[in-house]
Amino acid sequence: MNIFRLAGDMTHLASVLVLLLKIHTIKSCAGVSLRTQELYAIVFATRYLDIFTSFVSVYNTFMKLVFLGSSFSIVWYMRYHKAVHRTYDREQDTFRHWFLVLPCLVLALLIHEKFTFLEVLWTFSLYLEAVAILPQLVLLQRTRNIDNLTGQYIFLLGGYRGLYILNWIYRYFTEPHFVHWITWIAGLVQTLLYADFFYYYFLRFIGGRGVE
Amino acid sequence: SKNDVTKDEL
């Protein structure tokens, strides 16, 4: 564990907590894409399949449970909780996110480190996570203005993988044989997709107004 | 092995 990865995990944790705070306290998911949340639930479900077979550390297992629990409960809230579901912008959240799943699965079947069931699904989760934010970014452009909490959520979610990139650079220089092109490229693509959001975020958010 | 190393990340 290094400071970059810890910062990345804490940023990721903060993003799900901000979203849960918004949904649970003010019972609103305005501006939040259910489709992105569904994709993230699939990402964690396919990435953490080894949660019961391979134990890394208490921290690792605890965080996996937090991300699994939070992503599925956010989907449940947005789909089935009456008050929250009412604030879901169904008409605007129309990105065909299932069209992202199949290409990621095919790509994982073609490009992976090991051709095993767990490894292919794990690689699939990396590819899917890289594009999972697309429905949310499209919704963001349609709804123009979003509230601060949603803006913070997207910022933290984009930032965590950026910190992971620093972690990979650090581990590359400090650990022999630490080379994982698939993880690195997927993480880079994921972070680059946030580029224009970060641009507007810093322009607007730091200026004290909402994100437009 | 090196693959286990990868799996120590979230």
C-alpha cells in the first residue's frame, strides 16, 4: 500500500458516501444517472468475485464489501424507493449502457492476462469501469445545471482512478515485475473521459457557483 | 506470482 493508492481508495470511498448522503438524507437522485450506477454495480460484482476465495487483507475485504454494498443499495434506492425514484430523471437518462457491456465482454475475452473465468470477468470489470461514467456525463450535459453534491460525486469518482495512476507509476518504479498494461490503459482511458468535466468543474466549482 | 500482486488492488 502507498499513499497514492490509499488516497485513491479514500477518494473513491468519499464519492460513494457523498452519493449515499445525497440520496439517503435529501431523498433525491436528481442529476444522477441510474445507468451509470447499474454499470458500477456490475463492475464491482465482476471484479470482487474473488472476495471469498482470496484473502488479501481486512482492509481489502472491508472496502470490497463497502463498494459492493453501496453500489447495489444506490441502484435499489433509485429503482424502488418511492421518494427517491420520483426524483430520477428517466427521460434524460437514456444512454444505451447495455451497448457498453457486450463490447467490454468481447474485449475481455480477446485481451486479458490469463484465460480463466475469474481473470476474464476481472478484466471485463476494468474495461466496463473505464466507460461506466458515460451515461452520467451524457446526463450531465443534458441537465446542464447540477447540484453541488452530484458535482462533488463525479469529481471524486473521476479523481480516484487518477490517483491510482500515480500509484501504478510509484509501484512500477519500486516493485520489480510490476507491469499491468491492461489495468494501466483502462485506468488512463477512464480518467481521460473526465477531462472536460474536470475542466468545467474547476472553472465553475472553484468559482463558487454550481457546475454547468 | 505477479498476478496475485495485481489482485491486491481494489
